[in-house]
Amino acid sequence: VTMNLHERMLAAVKREKAAMVAVLELLHLVNREKVFLEHRCKTLLHYTMEHLKYTRAQGQERINAMHLLVKSPRANALIRNGELNLSHASLVEQYSRELPLDELLDLAITLSYRDLEDHLRQLTGREKLERKITLSEDVLIKMQHLKVFYQDSSMSDLELVVVLVDKELRRLRNAPRRARATDKDAGA
């Protein structure tokens, strides 16, 4: 019985990995053919969130891995055989414009995610930007109301902050230069 259960588990993991590769390949086709536009989504990321029901982080991770799968035959093979998982593939893609891809892949298949992330930051000189903040109860309640407004109660507080910061940055970038100066002056 135990061996049968073990064999079933191995088969399930194999199917899971194959399914992930299929998701990445289909995501590439959706992106290439701009299918997301037909579903009233401005971006592939929005499509992954709206129609595939991924969180922002999950969608971005899959998009990054998809780009890596498509551009590198070696990464494609490593993902297919399970040596390169989704999170590592996404991280490799993020650094692939700064470091040689083969070097990144060699590191990714030997290091844990945290060690890989730390090592890549050191190699590129990127600082780990981390802030911890304490929010009052009234701000937390307002954040809950925003999650309802965005129709995504499963959104984490961090994901909500990212959405709001992205939205404000887009607004400021699209605002006329004079309006941006006025906004800055009002905040000072």
C-alpha cells in the first residue's frame, strides 16, 4: 500500500510539472497572439489575474518564467525536466539582462532561492530594499474596503500597496509636467 501511494505521488508530481510547462507554453501563445486584448485586458499580467485567477505575484512569476522558457533552450530543458522550478526561473529572468544566462542557470540549479537571490544581488550591486511599517487600525480598515472595491478579498496587504503605488506612479507619469510640480508642492 505504501509503495503504491509513493508511486501515485511520483506520478502526480510528474503531471504537475508537465502541467506547469503547458501553462507557460500557452501563456506564451496568449502573449504572442495578444489574446488577452480580446478579453478586455490591457496587459498579460492583468489577464493572468482577471481570467486565470492568479495573484499579481503568481501572474508575474509565470510571465517571467514564460519569457525565460521561450528565449533559452537550456532553460526550457531544465524547466521541463524539473531541475529549474518556477520561482528560480522567474528570478533568473529578472537578472538575465545583467548577467550571462548560462551563469545564472548554473547558479539556479545549485542554490536555494534565498541564496540565489542574495548572490545575484551581490553580483549586480542591487540593494535589498525592505521597509517595515506599522499601520493604524483605521488604515487597515480602509485597505479592507479597497480590497472589496477591487473585488479581490484574497489580495494581500502588500499586493494592495503595490497596486496603489503602481496606480499613483502611472497617474503622475501621465499628468502634465505642471500638474506634477503642483502635486509635489502640495505634499511638501
